[in-house]
Amino acid sequence: MSEKKIKLGIPKGSLEEATVNLFAKAGYKITIKSRSYFPSIDDVEIECMLIRAQEIARYVADGVLDAGLTGKDWVMENRADVVEIADLVYSKQSTRPVRWVLAVPNESDIKSVKDLEGKRIATEAVNMTVDFLKKHGVTANVEFSWGATEVKAPKLVDAIVEVTETGNSLRANNLRILETIMESNTKFIMNKESHKDSWKQEKVNRLVMMLKGAMEANSKVGLMMNVPKASLDAVIKILPEKMKPTISSLTDEDWVDLNVVIQEKLVREIVPDLKQAGAQDIVEYPLSKVIH
């Protein structure tokens, strides 16, 4: 059993399930037991700890953790001095980055950031909000919100700064977006001293490669088909440019097998054309990982 370990922070909360699923697709099984903050993982060289995403950057910067997954927003909010290893664009609902937005009630007279001078703003991202206002030359009373931020305007505060993926919750609470402060996605970060350790750096690089491979496969599928040699050029022209399909011989010397990895959303557009060009026995299959 290896004595070397990577202490890895796994985000607890909204990203928890999506993170565990991503690791599973990458080949790492994480098991989280009820009321335990120390999930097990089927890699003896990794020790996981379940921590709120808001805190991971700070613990990585301080060296309590070697590495972790957290949002770009929380790296900024914590002023964390860490090494950013990779972007991992995934979230609880989609693969879109999330947005931190400045929002006000629909009936509010506030029309621009300048109108927030002297106003009261509630948010979980106090530092980020203060920095944004400072860039616009605005001084306001920015208070930390412990949750349910959307319901605080207009009775408790004049505006809020909140994270959103779809904007549905804001609309449901009669709020309109005034400005987008920043877009954020999940990042794999590392402690600076840990990054200098060649073993830890290599271990993390291998892990990140598999995670990125799993993410890459999310939007892609494999297509395989039998093609008459006489129709091969016509079939290849239908595929996206710079595509390099694998072509294999069949028992019938007049036919070949063509195999290609393609964006899933393109399948419905090109399969009828492939069929018309002469391709037969077209099979679409899912992918677990795509490593470039």
C-alpha cells in the first residue's frame, strides 16, 4: 500500500452529486456515507474530504488540503493564492458556467450600478461585490447573507448579488438582473507547495486527465458504419472538416468499416445524409472518456 497521498477537497452541497458522477465516469468510485465528511475512494493514493465549495480554496491555499475542486468565484472571494490546474466546466444542472448577478426588484427605481450609491446589498460574496462596486466608483452597504438571499429584496435590502444558472429563481421572486458581475465554473486547484512536489503534481495531472476525458465524452458519441469503397469519399465529405475517421477492412473487399467520434448534436443532421451517400448499418454508441 502506498504511503503517499493526495488530500483532496470534494465540494459538499449543490456540486456534490455532479462531482461524484464525474469521478465515476472518469473511473474513480467515491462513496459518501451518511453524516461522514470523509468519503472513501477506490484509490489508496487519494484521501477525500467533503467540504463546502466556499471554503475549499482557503484550505488549499493554507495547505490543509493538497488540492480541491471549487468555483472560480470562491477562489476570488477568498483571495486564495493557489495554482489553477484545470477548468472543469460542469455544474448541478448543466455544463454552462454559472453567473453571479446583481439583481433588484422589478418595481425598483434602480436602473444602473451608479444608482446603488449608499444602498444596502445582500450577498454571500461580499468581497467580490465590494470589488465590483469599487470598479464603478460606488460605495454601498454590502452585508453577508446566510441564505434565502432572493427573498430579502425589497423589504430588507435594495439589491442582491446572487449566483444563478437559469435565472428561474430570480424571476420567481420578482427580481430583474441589472448586471452580470462574473461568470464562474469549477476549477481544479492545488496548493503551491504541493504543486512543487513532483509526485503530487504527477498524481494530480493523471487524475485531471481522466476527469477532462470524462467531461469531453459528455457531448460526444461514437458512430460506426459499413461503407462501400465506391462511396467512401462521398461519406467522408459529409463528416465535419478535419475529422479523421478510423477505416478498417471487412471480409467483403468492396466494403470498409468507418468509425468516428462526433458531437452528439450533429448525429441527427448527418445520419440521413450518410445513409443517402451509401453508408449502411449505422450504429451510434455512448462514450465514457475521450482523451486528446
